[in-house]
Amino acid sequence: MTETHRAAGAPRADDADAITVIPLRRPGRWLSAAVIVVLLAVLAYSVATNPRFGWGIVGDFFTSDAILIGLARTLELTVIAMLVGIALGVLIAVMRQSGNPLLSTASGVYVSVFRGTPLLVQLLFWFNFAALYPQISIGLPFGPTLQVGSVNDLITPFAAAILGLGLNEGAYMSEIVRAGILSVDHGEVEAAYALGLRKSTVMRRIVLPQALRVIVPPTGNELITTLKNTSLVSVISLPELLYSTQLIYSKNFEVIPLLIVASLWYLIVTTLLTVGQHYLERHLGSEQPKQEAGLWSRLRRALDPDESRPIGDTLHR
């Protein structure tokens, strides 16, 4: 047998630890990072020194009573609308999975109507619902009327806001819940039926708990979207956060500072909701790989020129 001679000067596998690793240089990363830092510094200087932003006025009205009352109304609308939307979403999603064609068709029409029309139009429609039906009556179908009431008294601006936000959210949540239901292994459902469990029990005890891992992330996004969509109810004169700021700057004409106040409160609340969603997702998916490191760690790793694995470690794997 003949021994194959290696080329002169070529390193052997057992000499891998002696190989000098030359880090890969990435000047483009450093250049782009420097450009971004400069742009951010210029923007921060401009915002801080421009007197038209009115930071003193922002500080004066940031915790004023009118703003805090509007913020509380915004949070109230968000919570109620999401509860209505989640309840309707689960109901509509289960109806769409039903073998009854009437139920599945009715739920499909509901989703098409409320997803296919703008939320602003829906809010205006509910606010002006009395133009279609000035009175509402309670009684037997085609029979005697037991009670008659005014629709204007029943559908107040707050009720119109809940109807518009809740019914619209229900259509989107139904698709989220349906996607979660479809993500559950069909074999588990068949096994539950083979054990004699009823369909409602299978849905409540087996399907929905497993579907939560798929449902929770987009539901968190919908919660944040609903919070921002509450600003649309300002068109029906409901004093939530945005409308409260509009009432203030209509008197003192400080439009930009008051809009900054509203924007800062929206940013604060959405940030808190995003953090809560992050920890809830990590709790529900604790067996998943750990989340990516923080922003500073990722930036430092991205700018580190020595990112590659040592050659010696690679060869010894």
C-alpha cells in the first residue's frame, strides 16, 4: 500500500488548533452604524432645540385631568372591545368549523361584512343607527309588543363605539381562533372522539388549550391595534384620549404639543402591552428555544468582526 503524500505546507487535521484565524472584516456594518448614529443625533438635536415642539406645554398637559380621563376612557374601550371581540371570535370560529351549512354560511357572511368595510364607516353607521330604526321594540315575532324604546337613548356614543370596535374585532379574532383550531393535530381530535367525548368537550378541553400557542401572539397584536383604533371614535364625539386633546387645543391652539402628549401616552401603553405579550408568549411556549438576546447584545454581536466559529472547533466536531 502506498501512502498519499499531502501537499507541502498543508496543515493536518490535528494541527487545527495551531491555525491562525483571521476575523472577517465588515466595514459596511460600521459605516452604516455610524450613519445611523449621526442621523439620530441630528434628529435628537433638532427636536430638542426647536421651540415649536413646545416641550414645556407638553409637560404641563401630560398629566392633566382631561388627558388622564381621556386615557382612562381609551383603556376602558380597549378592554371592553377586546372582550367582546374574543367572545365573538371564538363563537364565530366554532360556527365556521360546524358541519351545519347554515351556521358556517352565516359566520362566513359576518366575517366578510365586518372585515370588508372600514372601521370608521362602521362607527358612523352605529352612531346613526336611529336613522334606520328610530324605535326598538321587544315582543313576540309577528305578535304583541311588550316594550318600546328609543334607539337614540339606547345607542349612546359609548355604545356605538363598543358596537363598532367589538363587532369589527370579532371578525378578525374569529380568523385568528380558526387558524389556531386548524393548527391542532387532527389525530388527537379523532382519538378524543374514539373515547366517546362529545364535540363540545373536545373543543373546550383538547382543541382550544392547544390552540392558545397559535392564538396568543396575533391576539396581542390585535389588542395593540384596538387600542390605536379607539382614536377613531373621536368622530362620534366620544371624549377618549385623542378627542380630549382636540378639545384642549381647540381652545389654546397648541396643536402640535397636544398631539405629542397623545402620541406619548399611546407609545407608553403600547410598549407596556408589548412587554406583557412577550412574557405571556414565553410562558405559553416555555419549551421553545430561548428568545433572542436584547437589543444591545445583538448590536454588539452584529458589529463584532470575530463572529465566525474557530476553525479548530469546526474540524473537531
